[in-house]
Amino acid sequence: MDTPLHERLNKILKIWEKACGSQVTVSEETYQAERISSAADRNYCLGYMMREAKAFPKESNMFEALELYFQSCCIESNVVKYLEF
């Protein structure tokens, strides 16, 4: 894919910010833990199976797609201001 990974992540963050009405971030601590967990092993396995089945476009990079997925799973937002009465 021609669009760099950080630009794709920024696009996702902007969509979430619009939906939440506040700034969102990626929890770096959670992201680093998520990408080396047993759940990551399952996601890599599924990625390899999908790649074998030619489920990805030719120009895609499975590893970048998984990194973007892991980062997207670690988006966090502060909703405290919405709970104030």
C-alpha cells in the first residue's frame, strides 16, 4: 500500500476523534503488550492463513496491516468530562 502506516493510523484517529468529540490517543504501553501477547500469535496465524488463501490485495503488507490493527485496538479516550453533571 502506498500510504505510510502512520498516515493510516492518523486517519483512523481522526475518525474516532470525530465520533467521540474529543482527542484520542494510542496507548503505547497497551500496544506493546498487545503485539507480543498470545492473542497476537492468533492474529499472526490468521494473517498467514488469509495470505495463503490470497485474501489480501497483492500490494498489501500483512505485517503492516497487523501493526495497524494492534494500534487501532489500543485507542483510548477520556470520557470523564461527559459524565459531569
